[in-house]
Amino acid sequence: MEPHFYLDAPWYHYTAMYPYAKTAWEAWQGVEDALAGAQLDLGVYRHGPSTNPGKFVTVISLKGPQGVLRARRVLRRMGGSDHRIEEAELDALIARRIRFVATEAPKGQTGHAEIHHLGHGRKLNPDGTFA
């Protein structure tokens, strides 16, 4: 697994595509359930363009490929097919991960947080903020 460099740091990632947003959500939840408590420092995002909303699940990590590889096994087992994510979209997800860890994660708390955007989700800007 080759890293993607963002701000000169190596980020590891994997994206799976699903036929339906509902199956992508189930796979996203499957990763959360399967790897809960594993302390892998993963960002797991369900996303997609307005033409395919929520049909993709991307896992990213700055800590190395091990957690991403474990998540990839779960996503594939749940019917996901490998998907090559566009660089600009990956950069926006990484920027979102950086913003979350730096500003929104509870101070001093380990673990994860689930953030749901009801309806059709929200538009992610290139800098990791929401429109």
C-alpha cells in the first residue's frame, strides 16, 4: 500500500464502492463495529458526489497502513469493490480528518466519534470544512 502525501506527510487510504448508499452505510458501520477499541487512529468516511451520494467508504490514517488494511478486509467482506478516489477528493477528506482531530475531537479522549449528516449529507470543501 503506497501512501498519498498531503502537506508532506504520508497518509494511507482505501476506498470501497457499493451499489447503494444503504449498503455503504452498513459497511461503514461494519468497520466501526469490527475495529471498535482497536486504537487504530482511522478516519472512516461515507461519501460521494451528488450523482452517487453516499456510495463510497474511505478509510484514512496517518499512523501507517495496518489499520487501513484491516478496514479494507472488512469493507471487501461486506461487498465493497476497490475504487480509485480522485486526488482532490482524498485531499479534502484528509483535510477534514486533520480539522476533526485538531479542533473537534474531545480533548484528551481516545476512541472515535460518529458524526451523521441527515438527509443527503453536506458538501465538503477542499479545505475540509463543510459548505
